[in-house]
Amino acid sequence: MAQASSVDTKTIQKILSRLDQLSEDIKEIKKKLSEPPYGSEEWWTLSDKKAREDIKAGRYKVFSKPDDLIQDLPKSLK
């Protein structure tokens, strides 16, 4: 005999949100696994291409002094 249980809407939303996040994480992992080996000529070419795209799209920061850079680092790296 099957047992039924009820789950409130908030819990279901949390589960679905977590599943969405896990799905995105898996996509990122798959993307990284399909990249050329780190340090290879192919990797450098791909890395350079991505960097140029980031610069063109404005996804970078400029720091006028080293202290500004340090302040921008996550706490775990300070």
C-alpha cells in the first residue's frame, strides 16, 4: 500500500529552487569538462577569446591602487 504525505507549498518551492540551482551547477560542470586541458594551446586560445568577450561586454573592473583591489577581494582571500 502506498503512503501519502503532504508537503506545504513553501517547502515545495524551496525544493524546486534548489533543483534549479543544481541544474545550473551541472551545466557549468559539463561546460568545464568540455573545455580543453588547462595550459594547453587550445585552452589559451579559448581563454583569450573569453577574456576579449568579457572586456567588450564591460565585465571587468579597474583599480587605481593595490589597496582598492584588496578591498574588493572576498573575505576568504584576504
